[in-house]
Amino acid sequence: MNEHEHEPENTSQRDDDAIRGIVRDHYAEIARSGANGCCAPSCCAPTSADTDASLSLRIGYSAEEIAAVPEGADMGLGCGNPQAIAALKAGEVVVDLGSGGGFDSFLAARQVGPSGRVIGVDMTPDMVSKARANARKLGADNVEFRLGEIEHLPVGDGRVDVILSNCVINLSPDKAAVFHDAFRVLRPGGRLAISDVVATAELPEALRSQALAHAACAAGAIGVDALTGLLEDAGFVDIRITLKPESREFIREWLPGSGAEDFIVSAIIEARRPGDAG
């Protein structure tokens, strides 16, 4: 008899894969339908460019930034503006985790210029195809989009100056792996500039189950202490997590009537890999 024949199934891995499947299917539907995201009103309902622009203005983007990207790149999926904290410089290499339609990637490409490079990574083939089409519309030669999981980035060691992400890491079932792989691809002195949601209180099981069913940005939110611990374990220093209580206003619209806004808020998450940049 094969010695592995009766080995127990890895339940944790199976559950993680199930969560990824729910999220992937959900965002594939958004990409195909032109809908906005679960981190916005009317989850999975078609929306206009004006609606997406309004959502983006509310979470911190300028009208000029919104106008600078192709129609369809701004999908109203974020919970903040990581560009505002990234302090990107010409010539830098940037990775955008969960790049979606390419909104943040295209804004980053403007800042790093032709001597820099932006790599968007998304696990949903439909989103990658959409972002590549948007890049062709824009003629953005310094941006590319790669299919991959944010826990296992398709990027070489020590190649990246800045990692951006906008309301995506909360969706990962293995956040420790996300931060460890982010640390791997960053150069010494490289930095994180992330907008995401964090838990300010433990979510009730009923709300957590409802949020997961919608692949919403509430289900996977963790507290500041837990998040800080994961970043420290990965090796990051100069960790700063800044809560944005005003975000409860738009979080209330993600799952109307659920009370999600009582348990999560948007936050700015910054950290650095030790060492001297350059």
C-alpha cells in the first residue's frame, strides 16, 4: 500500500484555496461585466465611469489623476490612494499587488517615468487581460501586467523599490506569505505603500460569513497589532499604520445594513525593508 494513501487532507490549504477561488470568481465577474467592486455600493452591478470617478474622489484621488487613466481602468475597487503616500521617484521599479484594471499602476507609471517600470500582479486572468488592454489604449510602455498570486509574486529577488496595494491584502487567506514575499522582492531600503482595511473590533460570525460570501473587503480584515506582528515577522522596520475613521462613511455602503463600518476602517500602511536604498 502506498504510504501516502491515507494521509489526511491539508484542511488549511484546502480552505485557503477555496477562499482564493471565491475571490477570483467574483473579480472575474467584475472584469467581464464592467461592474464596480464589492468594496463599493451595489456589488457586481454595472456602473458608469462617472460613478467610479465619484467613488475614487471620495477615497482620496484627485480629478486630475482620474482623468489621466483610460476609461475602464478606474473600477472603484479601492479604499484609499496609495499614490499619496508612496513618494515615487523617477526611475523606480514598482509592483502593484492586485492591480485590477490597472488604475494605480498607470498613475505610478506617470511618476516613475520612462526610466522606471511598473509591474501589476493579479490572480484573475480576466483582470490581467483588461489591464493589458487599458495599457494599449494609454500607450504605457513602462507598465506590464503579470498573472500571479500576491503570496507568490512572479518577480525576482531584490528587484523592486516600492510595493503598492489598494484594498487587496485583506482578501488574502495567507497574509504572512504576502508580506514575506513582498520583503523578498524589495531591494534593501525598499518600501511598502499600502491602503487597506483593518479591524477595529472582532467581526461577528454572521457578518464575517456574509462578507466572505460577497468576497468583500471586510471578511479578511485583521487588527493593527496582528498586522504589525506580521510585518515585523517578515522583517520590515519603520512600520506605521494610520487609521482613517472618516472611511466609515463609505464602508457603510459596502454592505448596507450590516454594520460593517462599526468593525473596520481604512488605513494607510507603511513599512521599509532594512538597508540603504540604491
